[in-house]
Amino acid sequence: MANFKQKEYTSKVGKNYTFQHPGIRTVSKINDAAKNKFGVVSEERLSEEVLKHVIVQPKMSIDDFTDYQEYSEVINAAYAFVTGQEADGSGSVQDGSREQG
């Protein structure tokens, strides 16, 4: 298996997370799994897939979050990381985060 890129992320409240890019095929599967039968993205499904495949430390579920803002920030940052949206400034990754090659 390939050595996929990782990123350390610190949320606005100071909690640390490690994101790992799971590979292009898995990102495609995450996108497919997050949609309902009408093709609309489900926040819950997308979050579950990101928590399962992208956020590798700490291992968490949606229910482990106690603050919706923290949950939303972390999921959005992880999704921006794997889809490359953070590189063009449209992601929500906060300054102070660092990538590991």
C-alpha cells in the first residue's frame, strides 16, 4: 500500500487531529457513499465516511463531538484536505496547520 500524505490539524479550540489522504479511489467512494438516492449529499453520511477514512487520530465518531462548531470545522477541514480544496484557499484549514510529506 502506498504511503499517503498526512496533515496535522489544530482546531480553533486547540484540539489536534491527524488527517491522512486515503487515495483517489477512496475519496471517490466517500463522495458516492455520502449521497442519498437523489444524489444529494448527506452531512451525516459524509461525516461518517471522513471520520472512518480520513481522520486517523484520534479515532472518533460523530457522537464523540460535544460541540457542533468543532465537529463542522474538523469535518470540513478534513474534506478540504482530501479533495484539494484547501490549496486554492477555499478550504477551512486554519493557519498553523502543517503537512507532512
